[in-house]
Amino acid sequence: IVYSGVKLPIRVPMTVYPEEISDFSLIQLLTTFSGALSATTGSKAMQPHPHLESSGQYTHSIILLMNGLLTQKRIIFLGHGKPAGEVANYVLAAVALGSGGGGVLRGFANRAFPYTNLTNLDTLLSFPGYIAGVTNPAFEEHPEWWDILCNINTGKIIVSPLLAMPPGTANANTRSQTDSLRRSLDSVTLSRNRSFSSRDGKPDKWNNLDSEFIQDLMLAIERHYGEVAIRAKVENYVRRFMSLVPIYEHERNGVTRLGDPAHMAAADSRGVDGYCISPGDKESRDREISFYQTRIEGFIGTQAYHYAVADYESMQASCFIRGIDIAHMVYCLRNSTNLDVNEVEAIYKRLDEQVVTDEQVTELLASLPQSQGGLQPLAYGFYHPSPAIRMYTVRLFEKIERNQAGTRYVRSTNFFHQCAFSNLRHAFSV
């Protein structure tokens, strides 16, 4: 636009997630607080907070911040001498970090104060789990006002010594919790020393879930990935965490408000419709749930949790694809390497049966964002040795191609996928 003879560039995003506010840099937040380990004001012998310090005193600062956001702790970003706009950028980026890039959870924006000061202290303290930006160093001297303080100037994250422990923590010295903490500490040691398992020469995957996530983010930033790619990684991380919450609830209480009980039961079988890392891989799923147990317990009951329940109920009432978990099937095709032929064929067959109408195709595409490869997971079926799987893949792509948005998805696939689709469609039509 032209204002007073000066041309001012205006950027209008075509799509935004519900929790995205204005323009912000998630990369700036990650690089600022990725250098130093988190700290607790007070004695070093203080017991680690189970909701926050999931790996004890070696918990990475970004993971500690993520834990604080998901468990609804009071968080302050302090930038002494910094412009208010710069401090506000960190608050908005933190909202995106906790909500999964703005597209998985909601309720964080309602508690965000991009910039505030002492005159608004009473209002600030009346909000549970607020996320605020300040420039006055007086906030650092009053740990009773916050649970986590992120010092922008130093890049350090501090946990308040006055933060209360969850009920029952003091007497919870069970063997399982001790083993969990030991595994967490060992995972950080393995990650920091870049050591590997002597059994197969590979990193210990299950003991480095958070470490792998941080390393993946930092490596992507070093390789100059864009903001969209970084947000997509955060979205995948939070979405994966949310897929574990209903499993934990169902296994602990027998019920859950975030999932279908029928899918929960299918998770223990070798079916392809239920919630699990891969069909029948219950041991891997249980290890991952055990790793995130304290975070899940802290998340249940928060405002974001109640919003997630409401969103799930609304989605179930309005969804067009019923009886199968589309997100789980896409996850299996994208990440699982231990699927046998029958399981892969069952996935493609179920997708072919359930995805028929234009609305159902659109719902399927929602689980295949372009930032994560688009139709790539489905396109693998073109090259499978099984003729049935190749046929189901062609039929599925033909339905997608007839959809207005799906046409662009098909055109955006690489040249080899398009050639395979064209050749197989001609072969099956003969």
C-alpha cells in the first residue's frame, strides 16, 4: 500500500491456524533458549518438578518450556532493556510452541499477555497459567509471581523454588518412577555424549525421545530450514503427544474423552484401525507413554485439555469418515517399517472403502499437509509388489484427483509418482 507517498509492504497469509497471532519467529525462540541448561533458583538438591523436569536436572530448556506450557504453568519472558515488540514476539512464539504451531491445541492465546507491567500485576496474577512478556527486572526478584521465568538477555530458563509439587509427589518413591527417572537421566547422558547402543550401533531411540526432537530442530535451523518447516516439526511433536493422552487415560481409568474406546481396544491387537505406533507394537507404545507419563498427568485437567475434549466431540459429530482413525493410518504408512503385506493391504483397502465422497476426500487431505510431504505416504503404494495394493492406491488417487483441492495435491507430487500413477491407471483400465 502507499501511505503518505511511501510504499509499505503488507503480507496477508492465505491460511492461519486458530492459535496463530500476528507474525512471530519460532526459530528466534528456539535459538535463544537452546544454549544453556535450565536452572532452579535455590538449592541444587531440590527435588526436580515432575511436570517440568522430565529428565531431572538435565532437562533441556526448550523441553522444560514445552512441559510448562502443556501443564499450564505461569510463564514470564523477561527482556530487560529490550523493545516491547521483541519481547512480545517471544510470547507469541511460545503460544505456537505449546499449541503445536497453532493447529493442535488451543487455549494458550486466551492466557497470553504479549506485554505487561507492574500496573497490571493484579490482572495478570488472576489468570491461571498465563504467558506474559515484561521488561521490568523486578519480576525476577519475585518468584511468587511466576512458575517459570525465561530470561531473554541470558537465554536461561528458571523454575521458581516456590512452585508447589503435584499432590502425592513427596511419597511417590515407587520403583517404576525411579526407573523412569533413571531412564530419563541416561537418555540425556547418551544424547550429550553422542554415545550409541553396543547392541546394534544405533542411538537408544526410546531413551532419547526429547533429545531427538531437540536435535532435529537444531539441525533443521542450522541447515536454514524456513519458519514453516520448523513449525511443522513442532506440530508433529505436539500431535504425537496428544495421540498418547487418550491411550494413557484408557489404560489407567478404562475410559477416555479424547478417543474411541473401540480404537483403544484395537490398539492391543494387530488391527490397523486403532491407536498405536504401529499395528501390534504395544511394547514401543508403552515405553513412549511411560516416558511422557508425568507430562500427561500434568496436562490432564488443564484448559487446553478441556478445549481438546470439546474439539474432539465436535469433530466426532461433524466428521465424514467414521469407523477408522485416518491420522493413525497415515502415521503407519509414513513411519512404520515393520508392516507386513496384509497390514499394508488392509490400510489401503480400508481407505478405499471409507474415502468415497468429496467431503471424505477433503478430510483425508487434512491429514496429509503439504509441509509433511502431501500424498507421499499414499504414493508408496504405487511401487508395492502386491497388485492389490497398487490397485487400491490408483483408485484412491483417482478419487483425490476429482477433488478440487486434491487435484493440486496430485499435481504437486514428484514426477516419478505422477508417471507411476499414469502408467498403473492405464494398466488397470485395460
